[in-house]
Amino acid sequence: MSGLPWGKFWWRDWLTDPNLSACSLAAQGLWMRMLCIMAHSTPVGHLTLPPRRRHESEAKQIARLVLAYGKGVEGLLTELEMRGVFSRDSEGIIVSRRMVRDAERSEEGRTHIKKRWGQSNREPIRGDSRARDSAKGTNGGDKTQTRIEPSPTPTRSAGGAKGDVLNAVKEAAAAPAVPKGAARGRPFRVIAGGSSS
């Protein structure tokens, strides 16, 4: 499928466009359907129509594409053109100025990204010797890519999760007990007899 499968839609721009706002809702709906078709056209933003049948008007062709009646579309198309919602190129093809402008900006951005991050300019990360070695083909003279094995996972004790809990309880029991005064935040001192004050 050529063209754009999706695109950004600026809700406020649609609502505040004075030319479009002056059109009827039916004309606005037709324009939205035409935009959908233009997004898939080549070049993007141009309403490229299939070859005309004999004695078929442009309005009838558009009506076929948007699944509407030809006479109704003819009046709506005239309304959109009179309000300046779309332009025509030198060959008379209907053009969405905004979509063409956005497509040009998108292409410029894509070209810039390819230039900046293209495969030919790609360098491995500095500290990653494996990536550097595989990029240079210096894996012991072999130019094949090294396979990195996953690190082994820690093994559980024979008792599984239950064994882990038992081990934790045993460790806690073996730890020295906290004197009573320390639990309440009071200073304490140990006397030879084992009592605290």
C-alpha cells in the first residue's frame, strides 16, 4: 500500500479553519473522505483518480470513490472549491495544501535521520568490546558473529520456595536478639548479669 497508513490529525486546525467552517457539514464530510483517499495517493496529498470512463465527470469519479451519489457530490465539490478548501495543481488535480506540506516535512525528517543514523555511519558502543569485535570481525580471526549465552539463573534450594523461607527463618533465629531498651529507642547498657538499665 502506498501513501500514509496513518497520520497526525490536528483537531483544532480542523475546527478553526475559516474556509472549511464556512462549508456545510456534508461538504466537510466529503472533504474528510477525500483526505483519506489523498493520504493513500502517490504523491501524497494529491487526489489521483482512476482513469475516467467515457463521459464521466470528475464529480462522478469522486462519488464512486466515496460511495455517494454523483449529483450531490458535484454541488459539494463546487462548495469546497469556492471556499478555497483545496487547490489544484497545473494538471487540474485536487491537492490538499496541508497534506503536501506535512509530507514534504516528513520526508525531510526521514532524510535527515537516515543521514545521521544510517547503517554506514553506525559505530558500536565504546565500552562494548564484543560489539566492537564483531563489527570488525576480530573474533579470533573468525568473521562469524559470536553467540552470547544467557547467564545462569540462581538455583533454589532443594525445598524450592518453601526451602527459601525456611532458610530465611533459620538465619533470623540465629541473629543476636535486640535488647528490650533498644526496641523502644532508649539507650541501654549491658551489665555482667545480662540485665539492662
